[in-house]
Amino acid sequence: MLDNNSYSMSKGTGYLYLDTNILCYVADHPSLWSSLRTLLYKKRLRLAISDVHFAELHDATRKHEKIADLFCFVPACLINSGENLLRDEIHAYPNTPDDPLFLSALSSQTHDRSIILTNLRSQQLQDSRSEMRHIANHMHAIIVERMQNFKPSPTGVYTKKQAPLFVHHAVIQQLMNQAPEFLLRFQDDHSRLSVDSFLSLRLGPLVAFFKYYLGKRRPIAPNDLGDQLHLQYFLYCNLVITEKDNAEIFSQAQTIEPFPDTLTIETIDFVRNIESSMGDQLTNG
């Protein structure tokens, strides 16, 4: 068996993504770690660690030691930022990039553990967390403003059939904000732009439409912003474990915009029963 570092760098290895609450649950239950590591090796996956994880974990100072131990115990890797993902997607357009997530592997070495702890406690991360809180406090106002720019159906209510158009408009808006020079290629007709190529941008607005437009929910700061930021990575992963409410929204969203066949969504029950879940995954894998 390869060591964690060599394994995480090996070609053809996919990704397991845990939302931050699930990640903390696993860190608090070391009895699950061996089964999780076995699952990752058997399914040829590595635990994906994003900058969103680090930002959300900054305040959980009592968990930092366990988090660092977990990251070094299982095959894990740091993944690219959303900004870098979008850069790679633009470069590969109209295709999707090949494994744009991978940034660097983590290992069981003391040096890597020290780097993880340093990053978790950094001033830069504290600043990022503060910025996330600031944006989260304005999420409701942002959603209301966007609703005024995307009207409901003629019946006066939003419908599922409007979701693809909403996603198309939202992806174009994000590209206008983050990559205006790319959009110049389509300045005469934005309908020629294939939003399917931008996996990092598609899922966020799709989930937002089901959650806030159809579900008429009000965002909970800062939790909902964190949930939205994690979404930029999901469509590049093979197994995502999230909270039950999020999984239910994903299930609804898939009826309109199918996810890649390679992606499986699970809930915390999968983690709590990881030994039996592992058997199911290996049978179906």
C-alpha cells in the first residue's frame, strides 16, 4: 500500500468531500478514522480539503489538533480555490478541465501537521472568516435584489421549470464579475455560451433557486454562505457527505439539472454507520 502522500498524488484518484460540520464530527470520533481510511483506499478516493474548510474551522480552536491529526491519518489533499477552478475552466472551455481540484497532497509527516495547524491559526484566515461573516450578513438583501432581476412565472410564483434559465443567467453574471474578458467572446449573443462547462459555478445558483426562490427560506448567517461556497467543488467530487437538509435540496435539484453519474451524495448517517456503508459502497463501486 502506498503511503498517504504518494497515494493522494497518484493519477486516477478521486475525491471525498465532507461539509465542515461532518468533518468536525469525524474529527471528534477517532474510532471512525480507520474505517474511513479503508474506504478511501478501496474506492480510490482522497479527502478533499478546501480553503472554505480552513476558513470555517478557524474559530474552532479546540478542534484544531484533532483536525490536523485526521488530515494526516487519512489520504488527503489540499484543493484549489474557486478562483483557480474558474481559471482552469475558462482555459479548457468548451470542455471541462481534467482534475482541476488537486493542489497538493498531505502526509503523516510532522512537518505537514505543523503546516496545517499554522494555517488554521493564521491571521489571513481570520481575515477571510471575518469577510465571510460580513457577506453572510448581507445574503438576504442580495437574494432579494436578485429576485427583482429574475421575475417569477406568469402565475406570480417561481417554478422548477425556471431553474435552468436562472442558472444560465447566474453563471453569466458570475463570469461578468470574475472573468469579463472571457465574456467578450460572446458579447453579441450570450445564449451561445455553454454554462455546462462551468461546474464550479453551476451548482450554487441551482441550489439557491430551490432553497430561496422555491423554498422561500431566509438565509441563516454565516452557515448558508459556507454551504454555498462549498458547492463550487461538489461536481468535481465522487462522494459528498453533507447534512440531511442539504442532501434533500440536492435531490430536488437533480430532477431538473442531473448531477454527473460519478457523484454520490450521502448524509451523516453514512459516516455514523461507516463500516456497513463501506460494504454498500464497495458492492456498488
